[in-house]
Amino acid sequence: MSGSSGTAGHLDIGGVFEATGDYYKRAFGTFWIVALVLLIPSAILQVILGNGGLGGLLSFIVQIVATAWLAGAVIRIVQDIHGDGQVDYSIGELLGSVWPRLLAIIGLQILLSIIIGIGLFLLIIPGVILALILVVSLPALIVEDAGVFDSMSRSADLTKDNRMRILGVGILMILILIGIGIIAGLLSAITPVLGAIVGLVLGILLYPYISMLTAVLYFRLVELKEGGVVAVEETVIIEEDAGPPPAV
């Protein structure tokens, strides 16, 4: 699928959200199944192992792996839809295509969390700037099969001229993540079972959307940066040669 990405080289934020909503509807069933396959075992282990001690640590590791795998699978789905407008991968193919990159995904996510976290600790503004610079690192890693540091460099290049426009997307993503964390944390404090169930439902509905939003943003920035789709569609009228004037 393709469309106008922006005007005069600038990112169309409304177009990003519109495309994300369209992709979400097209592939909701696939997202839902992938999320269930990856997040249900994680939720069950959280209930069985609890939140403290070695069991809590193992549960945390499993959750990191599951969410990283889900993020990679969602990016693959967006890549698939972006190509021909539909999902052609089976669930097994989606998970299998992400598996070889799983350690790189986890490493990148941990590194980004550390870098952005340090920036946020330093008066918040540096963290926001770093988040804007590195926001499409994960799609670059998956789609372009780039290394961890190469994907970060790629994100910095793609976002260079549109970081303030990306700020609106970033704020929404952060608010969603904070909301999920607060709700799941409060419910877990009441009862671990309820917290695990609500966290699972929210994860199935929202985590794919966040990853999808980032992936759509990546493809739009690539189009603007490298001309995959022109930023402004122009109609060019070509006049046919009428030939020599008729003889008098």
C-alpha cells in the first residue's frame, strides 16, 4: 500500500495515524492470534511463578522475550501489508521470520531504554530528544536486517527533518505505555491473577498498535527520505504533438 506521506518533505502525522488504523483493521485477526500465542504463556508463568524471588525474575525474562517477539512480528505484518495491501504470512512464518533477530531486538530495546532513561533523568528534555531520534530503530533493524547500532544510526538519519512532527506520535506512545503500566500495576497489587488477565488483554489490544504505529512511521519516513512515494503528487499534462498545420 502507498499514499501521500506528507507535504514538501514534511511528515503527515494525521496520515500516519490514519494508515495505522487501516492496517490495524486489516490485520487485527493476525495480530490477535500472534499476541495470544506469545502473551498467554507469559501471563500463565507470571501467575504460577509469582512476582518475587527467582520466580519473579524468570517471569520477567519470559515477558521481555514475548513482548520483543511480538514487536518484531507486528513490524513484519506491517511490512507485508505495505507491500501488497494484505497479510500473506502464516502465523508460523511470522514468528519464524523474527526468531533469528530476537536477541538483536531484545538488545536494541534494552539499549534504547538505558539511553533514553539516562536522557530523561537529565532534566527530561534530553530523553525526549533521544526518543525522537531513535524512534524507528526497531523497524530499521527488522526490515533492513541492520545491526543494533546501524539501526540506531539509520533512525537518526530518517528522523532528521521531522523530529518535531514525530513528537506528537511519541507523546501518544508514551502515554499509552504509562497507562498500561499503571493499570496493570494497580490491579496486580490487588490480586496477581486479575493483574495478569488485564495486562494480557491490554497487551493484546495496545502493544501491537504501538509497534504498528512505529512501523508505519518508519515506512513514511523512508518514502519521504528516499522517494519511495513522492511527498506531493503532481499532475503533469503532456500535450500530444498535433503534427504540422493543415495545408491551406
